[in-house]
Amino acid sequence: MTTPEFTSNRDNFCYRHPDRQSFVLCQRCMRTICPECQTPAPVGVICPECMNADRKNRTPAQKKAERRWGSRSGGAMAITRSGRPIVTYVLLAVTSFIGLLQLIPGIGPQITDQLFFASPYLYPNLSPLPFEPWRLLTAVFAHGNFIHLALNMLALWMLGQSLEPMLGRARFLALYLISGLGGSVMVAVLAPLTSTVGASGAIFGLMAALLIVGRHIGANVTGLLVILGINFVYGLVFGGGRISWQAHLGGLLIGALVAFIYVKTKRPEQRIWQIVSLVALTIVLLVVVFLVPPLILLA
């Protein structure tokens, strides 16, 4: 369900497909366009009308180049404008493949040992373990059991169908990875002696982002807020130590911050500030994870 303000504001929908919600603007005319109407440009994307206008203004040299390379670019453009949540599908495929490998006796435990996250891997001076900081992200692609994997992948599929077309593929991937990183960082800060696996932090980041973006465009987000609260309380109260509520909390907070950055820097001319803000947020997370837990461990 949506609010009257949402449905009455046509800026929330593609101008060529009024029934399709989107969060992306054409960098030329600043109208909202859905994934099917988006064509990549040097900065951002442009709509079909602006693309046609550009083609009419091409120089003879540009026309010659298009005739020479048009067959190659056409295929890529068709894929880009298909509107399918490609990043969501890739994340599903990669994570599911790793999860299924983890179920194979003899091989599974070895894969888990190489991917799970534990704080001591970040501080070789304080532990006998080697320095392996990539575990902050690899843990997102490993899971504890089949049910854990299935629930997270179902959530990723459902959330990705809505979020990726609204945000675009690059933004969606950045949101997923930075939220997953935030979940690992929160585990390191709040539970430095525990280990964790799972995409729950990244999933909670997607849920928080959908909440922020939905609220920004005027959608009714009450149902999503209730689901988010139930999931977090369940992990905190009924997890019995098997569910890392710290990862949920970290992904939730960082996902909300990333979504806030997107909302405040969605115009094409603000793209550089969006990138700078995301890089700064990532650096802050790395600074926190490499400074705060050693103080806790040494206390």
C-alpha cells in the first residue's frame, strides 16, 4: 500500500511507464526513468528522448564510429536496459554456490574455515592467528546451515527485486557490501571473541535502505518496519547465542546511512559527493574495526 502523497507525485514513477516506480533520474532532463528506459552515459544515465536528441546532434565522425562498432555496443546496451536485477542474481548464485559447497562432507568445513569472520584475524599482535582482513567480507558469502542460507537468499531475492531497479546496479552492490562490512565491524566491536558467518548484516542493510528510500518517496513503510523489528527482536531474544544480533544491528545502521547518502546525493551533479561519502563511510568502518576491538581485548 502507498500513501496518497506517493501515488499523486508522478516524480516517483517513470515518465514513460507511469506504473513503474524508480529512484533514478535522467542526467539531462532530470525526469524519473525505470531500468528499461536507462542508457548509460559518461555520468549517470539518460532517457530514450535525450538519447535520440544526442544522436541527431552527432558529428560525421561519431556516426562513422557507431556504424563501425554499433553491433558490439548494441548487445551490451540491450543487457543494460533489460531491467533485470542482475547484481541480485549474481549475489544469489555466488552465495548459494558457496553455501552448497559448505554442505559437502569433508569439503564444507574447510570452506567455512577459510571464509568465516573472527576478530583475532585482524590483530596478529594480539593472537596467534594470521592477518586476514578480507574475512570482514567473505563471511557474508558463507552460512552456518541450509536453513540459514535459504532464508537469507529468499530475503535477498525479495529485496533485490525492489531495490536494485530503484538504485541501479552499482549503488545496490555498494549498499550490499558496505552493509555486510558494517555487520562484521559491529561483531568485532560488541563481541570481539566470537565468530560469525552469514549475509544477515547485508540483508538487514537492504531492509533499512528500502525503509529509508521508501519513506523518502512517500511510500507506506509500516509493514516493512514491523518485519524489521520482528526479525531483530527474534535474533536478540530467541537466538540463543546462535544468531549474531550484532551483525544484524551493524548492517541495519550502516545500510540506513548508505541509503541516507543516496537520498541526499541522487542528482547527477552530486555523484562525486555520493562516491566520496561512501568511501569516507568505508574508511570510518575500517578505522573503527582496527582501533576499538584491540582496546577491548587489552582491557
